[in-house]
Amino acid sequence: MTSLLVTGIGELVTWDDEQPVRRDAALVVEHGKVAWVGDRAAAPTADAVRDVAGAAVIPGFVDSHTHLVFAGDRSAEFEARMSGRSYEAGGIRTTVAATRAATDEQLTANVARHVAAMRAQGTTTLEIKSGYGLTVHDEARSLAIAQQATPETTYLGAHVVPEGSEVAEYVDLVTGPMLEACAPHARWVDVFCEDGAFGADEARAVLTAGQTAGLVPRVHANQLGHGPGVQVAAEVGAAAADHCTYLDDADVAALADAGVVAGLLPGVEFSTRSPYPDARRLFDAGVTIALATDCNPGSSYTSSMPFCIALAVREMGMTPLEALWSATQGGAMSLQRTDVGHLRVGAKADLVVLDAPSHVHLAYRPGVPLVAQVL
Ligand code: NIG
Ligand code: FE
């Protein structure tokens, strides 16, 4: 079979400039790519036909920020937070210990389990970071495992300073032998720029060393308080500054001026009872937003993009259409990908068929499994 006509589409979201959302549409897939999009009545013939009976069809979600290579969980920490304790970056070390103790097979199986859950919820492209190994060996094997699941792998040796190390000596390791071992397995370099993790100078050193090794920077910025992360991201020309929970006007301007994508991760605010960032403020300033899960056992243990869409609409001031855009096209822009995140002619045919007539239902019916099929 070389071509497939998907027809009977009640609502088709392509993000085409002229008609981003179509009614009563059809789409032809050829060799894994979108070959034709148009009105149902004008659809060409194809080798096979699938009628989706009025359902909405959207691009597969692009989850541009996850930490899937880990072992263990931190439900006790979550439970304590829900009784009033605050989130601390130091909890990462609990997962580091569990991850180091796990075998490659266990870590690979964990990643596969989470990737399968994501796919069932409509995610067709995802990024995976290291960052729970924090030794040369454990960071490199984390990335090698991540690479089996996605080409979008991120070296996050600079997640926190591991127990028993000094900051300066650890930054030397991260920018030296660890980078050398990890760069062949990674496309991106990331740093957690935050009080309790790495400061501006250290973040700059990590990101520029990564750039020299051929990696493209992205930053964990302004998550726990107002810090220098966003400014450093703009300075080094990072693809993305993720979290952006605490921003001042200069940060918003820096993101817009430098064309850095702001990654908003509402699962984190949900799970840490933090204030949600204001998406409207970013959109109004012309900042591109990517919505992602940040799936990790500490600050956001969800693999569900539909859940993040619902939170972004309810808590961050997005419209349902803006949230869907941010979860697809925005995610693709965060990962500097032009082949995914949309369904214009030429795109990878990553289609999600909803058990609903419109994308609005993703936020309107939170927690309901609305992803009927992932093609
Ligand atoms: O994106 N901010 C740093 N890293 C993760 C949290 C990791 C953890 O708590 O285990 C994050 O929120
Ligand atoms: Fe993260």
C-alpha cells in the first residue's frame, strides 16, 4: 500500500497559514508523509481509505522536555509537598541514587514503558534528557538508552552537583571528560540554572562547551525563583528556555528579541503547587511557546500532553487552540524541527484521531482518554 486517504474528518488541524483548521476535510498520506490536504468532497482516490466518521484529526504532540531515563519514584516527596513542604532541587539526588543502581535493562524498560504511555496519549515526537547519572559512565549510558527511543537527546550532566563534589570541580568534569563521552549520544546540551543547582557563570561555561562540541543549548530557567537562566539562554542563542515560571519584563523582552522558545511545563506548577506562568503575557510580547510535560519523578510525573493542554487553558490563560499549537508546532520549533508538529503537505504523517469532534474537547474534558488512534 503506497497511499492512504483519511476522510470524514470533522475538524482537521494542519497549521496551514491560510486555513489552520478545516472542517469536513480529508488528507492523503504517501510514503509516511502528508501528500494532499483539502475538502472531503475534492479528495483524490488512494490505495486505501479510512473514514474517521466526523472525528477531529490533529498533528501528533511534540513533547520537547522530558527526563525519562530514571529509576524509582518520589511519591513520598509528593505526598509531603501536598501536606505543605516545598519543592527543592535537592530531591534530584534521590533519583540519581536509584538510577545509578539500576541496570541498563531496567532503565531501557522504564523508558519504553513511558514512551508507550506517551504514544497512547498522542505524543509522536519527544525529547529525552540525561541528568540522573551525574558520573561520566552514568550520563553516557543514560543518553545511549535515550537514543534508542528518540533522536532528540539532551545532555544534562549539569542537573545538580552530585553529593561529595565541589561545584567548580564538577563543572570541569561536565565540560571536559563527561561532555566528551556524552556528545556522541546527544543533540542538545542543557543546564539547570537555579539557586541550589548552577549559577550564571557555570551555566554559560556548560552551554558554550557543549556548543563547541557541536550540541545546541537549551536551558532549565527561572523555575524556582527569578534567576539569570533566561538571560543566559538569550545570550548564548539557546533554542529554548524551559519552565519560565518567574519572569520579569526584561526576561520576556529577552526571549522575544533573541527568538528563544519559552517552554511552559504546567505539570510542574501542578505537582509543586507553584504559581502558573502567564502565557498571555508571553504571547502578547511575541514569544513562541512550547508546551511540554517535563515528565520526571520529582517535579512533574505526568506523561500526558492532553493533561498539560488542559492545565495551560485553565491555569495559564491560553485558548484551546493556542494550547494545541504550543503542544505541536511550538514543540517542533523548540526542537528546531520543520517536519513535525503540523500537517501541511510534506510533513511527517504523524496523525492523532480524537474521540471527539473538535480539539476543544482536550481541555473541555480533562482526564478523559480522547486519543482514539495514533497513525
Ligand atoms: O525540570 N528542574 C530540574 N529538573 C527537573 C526536576 C527533576 C527532579 O525533581 O527530579 C525539572 O523540574
Ligand atoms: Fe526538566
